[in-house]
Amino acid sequence: MPHCGRVSTPSQTRTSSSSRPHRAARLEDAVNAAVAGFLRRRDWAPRVEPYTGYGAPGWVRIMARALLAPPGTRASEVAERDPASSRRAVRGWRSFLTAQVPGARVEVTVGGVTHEVVADRGGYVDTVLESSLEPGWHDVHVGLGGQTSTARVLVVGPEQRTALVSDIDDTVMVTALPRPLLAAWNSMVLHESARRVVPGMAELYRRWGAANPGAPTFYLSTGAWNVAPALRRFLERNGYPGGPLLLTDWGPTNTGWFRSGQDHKRESLRRLMRELPQVRWVLVGDDGQHDPQIYGDIASEHPGRVALVAIRELTPAEQLLAHGTPAPAEDEDVARRAAGPVVVHGADGHEIALRLIDAGIL
């Protein structure tokens, strides 16, 4: 079983030797403290926003964030499972107008047992707790400031032999990331309902799920946790299977202004390999940036653990928006050279499904 307690993000782990935060982090902390003080004087109160977790027999990984919410906010209004949230569509910038509660003491109740965990400087809780939950979906409760929210956790049973990890940006949703101005537009300005789905991908995932009953789906992205509720609504609205989101914190680290998206993806995949050793993985991404290289490297590091790599091929226009040239990224064919997994390519979910049928997988 993985160790219990506070779990660092990849970038935090990499920079933990620095005892003094980078000036960017100190500046961020000062601004957040000023904003939090202003809001508390206007009776904003701590609440916790839970995210979908996962685990295996004996343990669960709990992810959440402690935030300040306006007076009168109900716990369900900051929870992923708020029924109204699935119908609510907002502009992305609202997701980034948050005030975290660093060091908040959050109560987490799993299977009737309550644990107290401490949020980090960004208000994030990411912890592994002992659990007696059986395989399948369960509710856990996270509480802060007298309010309790409900989150879902997926316990993967020892009999489960396959699982899927999907990128989000330009794989299931057209976002034209990570060009800075376009990224800002898509993440902070564009209305949620205007985001476009990649044709056929939801159908592909549902078909794969029907062929592999009970197999979990994880969504791995370099996007910020701020947009987790919006991503969840997008996935639900377009018929994608439910599953944990593995996002990151865009804030400064102890050594610099930005975190590495590639490191986040690599470390998240390595962690899943360690935590679920019986599982062989299906990895789905796109050729607009580094997914083929990352997936190929992971397959090489863990022989026999990656069963399939599926790469969505962006159009020349999408390639131009993604990295500035109409051709695929230079590392596009790395996954093809990885020994072991089947590798398929296609322009959308329909074409990838046909390739999988040809390969005898679907």
C-alpha cells in the first residue's frame, strides 16, 4: 500500500531541497494573504472543493482544495457532484477568481473513519489514507469550516487488469493549447458551452469500456485544478465515462515561476504504474505536443505495462495553433518506436476506432 500522509506534486518533490520559496512563490503568498484578508472581512468563509479520487483495496487517494466562499454558500455548491453544476456554463476566468486557505485542517471521512489532513500553501489536499472500501465507486466526505462536501472515489479491484489514461486538451476537447494567448483565451475567456468536442472520442471510450467491463478511465492534463469543475461538466455533457482528473497547480514553485507540464504527466503515469501494479494501460493523447514522446518513454521504462498507445493526429491548422508549425511535433513518432505496445493513429475517435478494429482490439 502507498504511504499515507501528504503527497507532494511532482514539482514539489523535485524542489523540496530548497528551504526558501522562490520570490515568485513569496509574492503569490503575499497577494493571496491580502485577498483572503479582504474577503474574510466581508464574511467569506472556508469551504472545501473535493475532486474525484481513486484507490485500491487498503488505501484511497483523496484530492481537494480549501477555498474561501461567499456568505451563504452551501457545501454542495463547491462540490463536483452539485446537480446544478452540470447545467451551469460559465466563462473560464471565473474559475481562476479563487482565494485558497493555506494550511487548512480538513477532515476526511472514508468508510466511517475520520482523518485530519493539512492543506499545502495553495490550499490543496492530496493525500493517501488507509481504507477498507470494496472495489467500485464510493462517497467520501470532506469537511472544513463546519461544512461537509461529498466526493467520489473509485477503488480499483485486484482483478482489474486494464485501465485507460486520456489526455484532455486536443484529445477529447479542441483547445489549441499551449500557445500562451490562445491558452489564455480558451481557459479564461471562452464560454464553457463553446468548447468543441473531438468527434468520436466519447463513443470510442464508451465502446472500449463496454469491451473491458469495469475498467477505469483517468483524465490526465497539464490544466490547472481551477478548471476541474468546468472539465467535469464538459466530460459529462458530452458523454465521456466518469473517472478521476489528474491536473496540476499553475502557481509558482520553490525554484521558479512555472511548473513543468511534461514532468507532471510523466510523474503521474509513473505513480499510476506503482500504485496499480496489476494493470496494463491504454494511453490516449495527441501529436500536437509531447504525448507520443512521454507515452513512448513510459512504455520503455515499464516493459509490458502499456498495452496500447492511441494518438489523435491534429490537422495542420490545429498543429499551427498548438506549436507554431503545420507539421506534427518533432517527437511525433517516438511512440511508434516504443517496444511492446500496439500503436494506432487517427484524425478523430472514429478513425482511431477503425484502426483498433483492424488490429483486433475492438
